[in-house]
Amino acid sequence: MILHLDTPLIYSHVLSDQLGKHLWLKMDALQPSGSFKIRGIGHACQHYARQGKTRFVSSSGGNAGIAVAYAGRRLNVPVLVVVPETTSEHARRLIQREKAELIVVGKNWNEANDHAQALLQESDAFIHPFDDPLLWEGHASLITEVAAQGIRPDAVLLAVGGGGLLSGVAQGMHEQGWDDTPIIAVETQGTASLGESVRQRRHVTLDAVQGVATSLAARRVCDQAYALSQSRPLQCVQVSDAQAVSACLRFLSDHRVLVEPACGAALAALYLDHEALTPYQNILVVVCGGSTATLEQLVQWRA
């Protein structure tokens, strides 16, 4: 059983014309769970199901929990998801719609994660939202699909929260021999744990995270993500919440697909024609998606 889709790779005429470059969109917003998360989480859940685990337990800001719940329902394994108070009511409903048990605990993901860890039983599998080599193996399939279509970008643009997508994409790039291809890693200004670590040249934990891009709200990126920032070509970019929200609405108009501000952060770098893009002509953009925001919320945030 394959739990994720091979998603479309779309040439964006709108963005290509605007920037005078070639922009390729990897449309993981079209995954069954609404985001790229199902690639790695589905892979991990299948691994643990084969080991005989009888329940999946996860902590999440939203999208990872939705993906675990979806995978559990497909695999007929019960799921418990712990989310913080910042997780939207919409995201909570989506988790429960997949028949998962939901607990709301804590002011941030770290507190929710501590609670989830405390609930683990011997027969449970803990599905981390971003820090697990099984996840990275699954997320690497995104690059495998791009390479299979004969596309070799000269830069890859993506959003960074806890670093799971970054780690998986970098692994996929390594498998394709693309280690010299730069990654442009975008965060919002209130969630820039990777950017701050790169700036300080040490792996830091933010005192707090804030803003509407709650799916990026990890106070500390995983060790693998920080190690990648020190070992391969990678540039950190920050955008504001307002820029991320505006990018979501413009992308909806241009490409008829709704994404949340976490994904909008990466798209904002395009709509701003950020200087980090200047050296590159053939750019792969990971449209990572996200189900935790509605159109009504985006409009309210813009206002």
C-alpha cells in the first residue's frame, strides 16, 4: 500500500514570466492529507505497523497530526495526536475526521510533544513530526519524482519549520547527485530557528516562536537540518507573516490551490523576487501545502 501520491510537477508560466526565470512547482499541496507530511509519515507508519505496533502516537502543530491520522485510518491502526492550543479549530476537526483521538495540551508544540511522550506505552509507535530518519527517507521521494521527469534545477526553494522537509529533500538531492545544488530555506520572522542558528553559527533554541505560520513554529530545528546548513550550499531567508499570507492569496489566484502561511513563506520569496533567487534561472519550488488554514482565515489575517 502506498499512502502518498506522485504529485504533479507544474511549470509556472505566471511566476516564470514575472521573475524572468524558469519556475517549477512540486505540488505536494495535493497529497491526500493536504501536505508533503504524508510522504515520510506514511513511510514511518508502515514501518511500525510491520513491527506490530498497535497504536500511533504523535505530537503536531497540525499537518503532521493530520497525516498520522490519515495513515492510521488507512492501515487500521488507532491514532492519538497531541496538539498545542495554537492549533486551529479547523486543523483539529481534520484530525478528528480521520477518526483519531485528539488531546489539546500546552502553549506550544514543545509542551504538546512532552505530553505525548509521557503517554507512550510499550506497544505504541511514536511518530515524530519532523525528526526521524524514516521521515526523511519518505520525503526524499519528492526529489526522486522530480528527477524522473528529467528536471535538474539549479536551486531548490522550500519552507523550514522543524527541518523534516529540508532533511528529506536534501537526502533526495544527495541520492540524485545534486549535493552542489543550493537550497533556499525560508522561514517567517517569528519562527526562524534555522536562520538564527546559522547566524550565530551554533544550534540554538529560540526562547519563543510566534506568528500565523504555526506549522513552522518549532523553537529548534532537528540536528540533521542544522548539520545540513553547515555542510552543503544553503541560504536562509526570512519573510513577514503579512508577506506569507499575501503569497497564499496570490498563489490561489494564480494557480487555484489553497495553501497555508507555512507554505506561503516559500512562495513569498518568489512574489517578492527576493535577492536570494538572483543567481538562479531554473528553480524548483516545493509547494508543501498545509491544511490548517482556511480562505476565511487568510482574508482575516491580510486585513
